Amino acid sequence: MRTVKFAITAFALGAFAAPLSAQQWTDNQTEVWTYVSESWSEHVDPGTWSEELDPNGYGWNTDYPVPTSRDQMAARTRVFGAEGKVLHYQLDPIKIAVSGDTAIAFYYANVVETNYEGKRENSTERCADTLVKRGGQWRFLGWFCETKSSGSDD
């Protein structure tokens, strides 16, 4: 039952995540955003982001001072587990550029979750994902998400 509710919620969020300007997106931009959205849907809660990262890629967020490889990310998740239980998230795309087999997607992610202590947290992430197409499939080559402080534009 939880899986059905999650699938319905994920579909509804995905359907409303794109702004009106997305109607002007190219097929390639739509394909990239679909991949990013589906990746969030599949990997946001269980902490399995490393599975989507290209073996040559790196991810970076404000929780760690340097970019993290796929293997380092997987090892940290094995030790510390998923970050928390995601209660709700919303993705708002800003810009997507595609050039051949490379793309970059800029967007905001608002995440409401319970942390490892069971306390509710709300965060707004400003993200820039770099993607590459390998074997006809998009993969994350790199991403950077920074947590924005309340009222901060930095």
C-alpha cells in the first residue's frame, strides 16, 4: 500500500514540478528533466544516490567540504545509512541546457524530512546537475546542491 501511495504522490509531484515555461522545452530538455525527476523519486529516501552517479562522477553538497566519488558516497551511506525519512519533496526546474550527450539542469528542491533523531526538518536546496548520456541513457556525471538558509539569497 505504501508503494502505491508513494507512486501516486511521486506522479503528482512530477506532474506539477515543471513551470509553465517547460511547455517550451525541447524533447532533449524534457528527457533530461524526466530523468532527474525519476531519479529523485527512486533514490531520495533510501539514500541510494550513488547508483545514479557515473563511475567517473562526483557529487557535492554543503554537508561535506569536497566533492565525493560514487564509491565514497556508497561507503558513507553504508556506514551512516540514509539521511532521514523524506516526508515530502518538490522539485522546481529553473534552466536546462543540452549540448549533444551532455546536459546541465539547474533547479530548486524543497525537502521535508525527519532526520536521524526523528526531528522534522525543512530544507531548500539549490542544485546544478551535470549529466552525460552513456549507451543511450542519462547518468549524473556531477551534481552540486547547496542548502539555502531561510531568507538567504547566497
